[in-house]
Amino acid sequence: MSKARTTTASILKSHEKELVADWQKELASAGSASDVRIGERALHAQMSEFIGLLRDAAQHGDLVDVDRTAWQPMRQFLQEVSRSRVAQGFTSEQTALFIFSFKKPLFVRLRKELGDDPETLAAETWAATQLLDRMALLAMRSYQQSREEVIVRQQEEMLELSTPVVKLWDGVLGLPMIGTLDSARTQVVMETLLQRIVETGAEIAIIDITGVPTVDTQVAQHLLKTVAAIRLMGADCIISGVRPQIAQTIVHLGVDLHDVTTKATLADALALALQRSGWTVERSSGQTR
């Protein structure tokens, strides 16, 4: 393996420009070199950096165990490249192709250098194949991890956007719920609503479930937990949007909501909240229907 390490490093050092040029041709044939999501200059810089890091690691590290310290700069580089390609909208296959397309230029150079020594050429080619495959796997793993981080972040942002707490009146907050209410969303609802209660000093919070398609035992329990948390903050809670179908479902499930104030519509809930707050709303005498 020592000879393979030395020969590979020597080829990478002596023929960097040729390797980069041939690599670009391979990417061009695959339609990746002209991708507008990454400029030609940036792509060329990534190729040169990859070859330089590969050369250094091949010269000072083990071509098989890429978890060694000598491969740390390469691992970081692949993480950065994969993360940038996730942000640019590349697929995992396109990210792996960036590595795999380097095989042919390197193999061609190996044949030119070792064509008169078939045994060494075979060993070098096999070592290079294993090495580039591992690099591609590292890139794919980093891509997948970065992609999962993006998905989680987007889900969190969607949860925040789907749970807007609005001020309906002085001392009255409203939270319109749309979509399924699960454990993760319940936690966001609690945190958002309780924080707004602290910030505004609201005494009443209205949770409107008109946009919640179904209510089962789990959803009902989530609502009860939210109501309990609101009460612990010294505020009261009204649940609005209880349609006939939802009322029947809650009764059939045997969920106890007798201690929770419910209303059929948000307007009814707001009217009750204003009444409890000491407000009186009257129609103007000059108002005509």
C-alpha cells in the first residue's frame, strides 16, 4: 500500500492541470460542468482543492482508512461541498457524480504511467477505485445529513407559521389552528401561546379549531394539556370552532371537556371573552342592515 500511496500522490502532484481539464470534460459530458447553479470558476476551484487534499492525504495517510486524522481536511471539504450543493438544489446523485467523474481521468493517467507494469497498474487502479468510492460515500452521507437538517428547519419554520398568535382585543389573544394537531405541534403551540401571554399580559386565550379536520382522543388530550398550561399562567382559555361532527366525536370518545369553555364559532368565543373582560359591544344607532 505504501507504493500505491506514493505513486498516486506523485500523479496527483505532477499532473494536476491535466487531471482538472479531463475532469471538467467528464462533467461536461454528463451535463454538470455547465450547470448555472455553480459557476465554472467555482467548480474549477473545487476540483483543484479536491485534488490537492487527495494528494496530501494519499501521501501522508492510509488509502483505505479515511477516518484517520490525515483525511480530516478532505472530510471537511466534502461536508462543505455537499452542504453547498444542498443549498443550490443539487440532487444526491449529482453530488456523488462530482466524485465519480474523477475516476476516468485518474485511471487514464495511471495507465500512461504504469502501462508497462500490469500488476502494479491493477493494484493502483483498485486502490484508487476504493478510495474514490469512499469519497463519494462521504459526500453522500454529508449531503443526506445536510438535507435532513434543512428539512427539520423547514418543518420548524412551518410549525411556527402555522401557529400565529394574534391580539383580538385588549387582554384577548387568538390562535387559529389549521391542520393536524400532533405532539410536536402541541409543544410549539404551548410555547408560542404562553410566551405571548407573558408578553401581552392577556387574561383570555381563544384556540380556534375550525381548521382542524378531525378530533380524536390524542388531539383532545393535546387541547386539554394546552388549556391546563394556559391556566397555570393565570389566564383563561376558550376553544372555538367546535362543529357538530367534532362534538359528536368527543362525546363518543368519552373525552371529558366539561371544565373547558367551548363555542361553535370564533365570533361567539370573542363575544364571551369581551363579556368576561368587562367590555360591552353595541350596534351603532345609525347602523342599518
